[in-house]
Amino acid sequence: MKNLLIVGAGEYGQLVRETAYECGYQKVEFLDDNSELAVGRVDEFEKFSGMYSEFIVAVGNSEVRRKAAEKLETVFPLATIVHPKAYVCGTAKLSAGCIVEACSVVNAGAVLGKCSFVNAGAVVNHNSIVGDYSQIDCNAVVAARAEVPEGTKVLSCTVWNTKPAMPVGEGTFF
């Protein structure tokens, strides 16, 4: 049976749980220090060894996400969750722990770092790199060949464009 342990039972954790069910997980539970929905606290993770096939961290704070991932990786494999209604090109590379939400796009040659989030409607355009523990928020765009540094949050409805300028005529077929 395919099952998942989610670190973080807040609003984002709830969204990830719904996405996990749509991805075919049969059992999805939470670890959270402050939620009645959780089956346990984060520091109790070892007692769940063997009960869950994978885990994922659904926490917005990138440093908290990093610490939780590093701790739980010693016991569980880190899942990657891609909503069935997201588009991920076959040449894109998604690292462990990524979450790609519905209606988002990860284009050709793009790379998502460990535990990065691509939220609903976001676009990570071709040949761009999203650093570990980063978040591309709803309807944000990472421009082609741009690089998002580790731990960065690209805010909703913004464009991240940090690529070197291309000389006029370079890369064209005329």
C-alpha cells in the first residue's frame, strides 16, 4: 500500500494531503507539534518507521523545511508529489521532496532543487534552476534560463528573471 507521512498539518499540509490522494496514496497522515489532526509530534517520527512508505514536508518556512527533511530522511524516503493536472516536461528534473501543484508548469530542462514547491498556476520556464527549499508561489513565473537561489520565495504574480542578458541575434535562427 502506498502511504505518506506529511510533516505539517496546517493549511498547506491539507492541500498536500488532497494532492497525495489524487496521486494514488491510500493512507496519508500528519506529524505536527501543534495539531489535533496529527498522529504524532515531529520528534516522534522514528516510531512510525515501517508504517509509511514515504514522507514529505509541507511547511512554508524554508529553514524549518530543511531541518525536518534532514531529520526524517534518516528513516523514510523523501517523496516527490506532482498533481495529475500539473505539466512537467519529460526533460525537467525534480529533486526529492518537491511538490508541484495543479495547473502549474515545469518546462523543458528546468531543474527543481530539493524540497522546492511550485504552487498552483506557477510556471518554471525552460532551462531555469530553482534552488533547494525554494517556493514559486501561485501564478509566479521563473523566466527561461533564470536561477532562483536556495531558500527563496518568488511571490505570487511576480516574474523572477535573473539571467545574463543575451546579445541581440544570439540564439536566433535568422
